[in-house]
Amino acid sequence: MNSVLKEIQHHAELLPLAQQAELLDYTMYLEQKVAAKGQQCDHLTEALEKTAAVNMTKGEWDRTEFSQFSMNQAMRGMEEEPPLYTLDDLKERWR
């Protein structure tokens, strides 16, 4: 078992049974979400996330690492979304 899974297990064991069930529901949701998109993390992204998660548990975040990791997490999957607005939606244009 890798270190991230060990950390998750450690923290899950500290939770009451109801929250453990909630954690299980959430992990199953994430699993279904990944399966529905048919996405598999490439080795580089997976390694980055594992390293970042381990650093987070150790409290060893560098400001740049954290910024990059959080932006990657926030933007994940957005490249597939259609744009919300087009130029036709503008009421005024800058001249």
C-alpha cells in the first residue's frame, strides 16, 4: 500500500462510523466519475499528485508547489467544457 493510502486509512480509522460510511460514499463517487469520463491519470500526473499529497501530510508545502497543485486540481476536466459565452453575447465592445 502506498503512503497516500496509508494516510487515508489512518485518518479514516479516527472517524466515527457514520463519517467512515460518508467517506466510502465519496470515494465510490470519485471512482464512478473517473470511470464515466474514461480518464486514466498518466504516470506524470499521478506521481505529481502523490508527491503533493505526501508533502501536504508532512506539512512541507512550497508556495509554488501548492499554487501549481491547486490550479491543476481546480482546472481538471475543464478543457472539455464548452465555453459559456461567445462574442455574440457582448452588449458593448471596447473600441
